[in-house]
Amino acid sequence: MMKHRTLVLSVALAACQAPGDDPGREVRASLGGSADADFPNVCVMHVQPPDDDQGNHQDEFACSCTLVEAQTVLTSARCVSENLEKDMVDGIQIHFGSGFTGGDPVAIDGGAAGITLHRYFDPDAPNQHDLALIRLASAPDAEPVTLIDGTLGESDRNADLTLVGFGVRLVGDDIDDVRNSITTPITNVVDEFVFAGEDDLTTCAGDSGGPGFLDGDTDPVMAVMTARQTECSKTVQRIRLDLYTESFLYPFIDNYSGNCPLDGNCTTMDCRTPDRDCLPENKCLWQATGDPEDCEEDCPTRDWDCPIGSDTGEECAKDGDCEHGGRCVVAADDESFHYCNRPCGEGEEVCPGGMECMSGECAYATPSPGSPGAACSGAEACRSGVCECGVCQVAAGDGACEQGGGGFCQVGSEDGSRLAPLALLGLLGLPLAFRRRRRKIRP
């Protein structure tokens, strides 16, 4: 059965920065930075969040954003998610200009319909998939940035990264209310993030959602986006955009511009991403229109136009149930258990707990969760409904457990609460595989 994931969206306002009492003198500067004149495509967002769950007023705050297409900006999902959830999109104002309050605000096209959070953004997960694309009602007077086309890696360590934003300066006496930039070396590249900055040269609160640029062949390329930022810290996580260009950024942008936009005409030549107007061959591609009629259930993997399906490792009925580019496979040791895998290996996320990367896909080793021989703490962990001596059985009594005291469990025990010591379990002839660490199907 497919699950509809309801986001319980909440923003930790410390991720951005509330302006001061005098709106004409807010402190806006990256730590150690200088006024920027090179990136007019970097914008600032004023966000008036809704009252909190107790009805208390919340102060306005600011985040940074970047024009990635003529009428599309990229920012942190945390900056806009609470307004989106509580239907207060009119509390978000986007400005282009060198000053914090410079330039006329640019409206969001279609209100809430103009904001797309990354499918896997979770406000309770630390900075994972913290991306939001906002469609503007009109094009500002700025050229979109060039997004990274390639993969970040160890070779990029020590490369100069230029960080731009409207962040707050927490030290020093000079007040500087303009867009600022700094250039600092990349210190580390890990699976999902880049780290860059020094104690006196970094971004600050209010730079959440701001861009980081590497030198390109002709123009700077936007390679990272600053995630949640609570203070002037060099340890802030900067999201690797190379992990999102093909799956999230390009498909959205190419709906509106390029050689193959979503305009009702099928184009097959010179498309950066396949034209979603071409049917039926491209019916499973993300339309990014918000129209539930675009959902196709029978696909090689989950159609992003559909509600959230089965996560990696969860049970499934067909390939089209599986998120993260996975497919529905049968467990190696249990034909009754079908679960979602996903690609793994270089450049991919690590496999979830209890799974291993085998032949390029996340898979369960044997015994698979809930199958005969798998560790269990109760009957609900086994598809057979029988857990004896901490091991899933086909039927009651299969565990052949010794009865009596001394920590042994009884035959037919539903919860396996009286477990035999491992040494004695070995004497009873139970296979070593039965004594693997406990695994449980994720809810």
C-alpha cells in the first residue's frame, strides 16, 4: 500500500536572521566579506512566518537566494516551508539588488503553487535535501547563474569558493547593509556536503540558501548552497548541488526554458533532459506541475508526480512504488518478501541501516528482515507472526527451544523475552545466521 507522507513543516528561525528594530539599519554582511558587485543574481528573502503552534507572533527573518533560471530562484527549504505549510506565501518577499531593502519585491507566481520543495526534504532531518525552487511571476533584471556540470570530489579540496549572501555580521563595529561576498578555500568534500571557511572568513546567519561559486571556463559556476546557518561558523554544511542537478534542478528548469520546455510540443533533439511532452515514452518523468493527473503508477521507479511511495528497504508490490530510483525486488531467501532497493556505489548515498551495497544496488543480506532465521524481538517483526528465542520461525515450535529456567525461552513464546545465552544457542544447533544483529523493517 502506498503511503502519503504528510510533512510536518517547522522552521527553526535561528537558521536565518531576524532584522533589527530599525529596518533601515539591519546588519547585513558575511563575516570578513566585502561589498559584492559581481553577483546581481543573488537575492534576499524577507520572510514573515506565521504564528507558532501556541499562537505566539514570530519575528520576520531573512535568507539568501539565487536566480537559477530567468524566473526561478533556489533557496533553503527551511526558509519557506512553514509559510508554505500554513498558507502564508504572501509573507515572503524576494528582492534583487545590492542592498538588503534594495529593489522592488518580485512576486511569487501562483502563490503556494510557485514553491516546490525537494521531494525528500524533512524539517526534522539535519540539512538533508534542504532545497526549494521558487517560480517568480516576472523576470528580474539579472542573468541566471551557471550551475555546476560535473562532480565535486577530493580534487576540489583547497579550491577557492566564493560565497555570496546577505548574512549578519556578529563582530566588528562597521555596519554594512549590502550584499557581500568572500572567497575561501574548500576544506573538505563529503558524501552530501562541502565545508569551506575560516574562523574569520565565513558566512553567517541570514546566508542560509546563499550560493557558493567555483571558477568555470568562462563564468563562475554555482557548486554549493549554504544550508541552515545559525551563527558565523566555518563548520556550516554547504549542500553539494552536483548531487541534485540531474534529478531536481535541471528537470524543473527545463520545464520553462531551454530547447525542450513543457509547452505541449514534443521535441527530441538537443534536449538536456527528456521532453516531458513526448508521450507515452516520457510519461514517467517528473512534470513538476503539481497536477495529480500527471502521476503514473506503472513506472520503472517512482514517478515524482505521485505521492510519496515506499522508501528503500520497505515492502512494495511493483517497481513504481519505490522511491530514490529504486525498484521492487524479491528477497534472496524469502519469495514472499518484496522490498525496494536503490542504486549505490560511487557518488550515491550510502545504503540504509541493515542493507549492503551489492552489485551496485542496496540489498538485504540473508536472513532478510522478517524472514525465517532473522532476529526478532516480537511476533510483529516476523511475517509469519512467530518469534521464538529471538528468531523468526515458519511456525510455532520450529525454534525447538529448551523449556525451563536459567534464561531459556519457551517453545511458542511470542515475544522471545526469555532468550537462551548465545553459547547455549550454538549447542542447540541454531545456525550462526540466526544470531545476526537485530534488524527490523522500518515503519
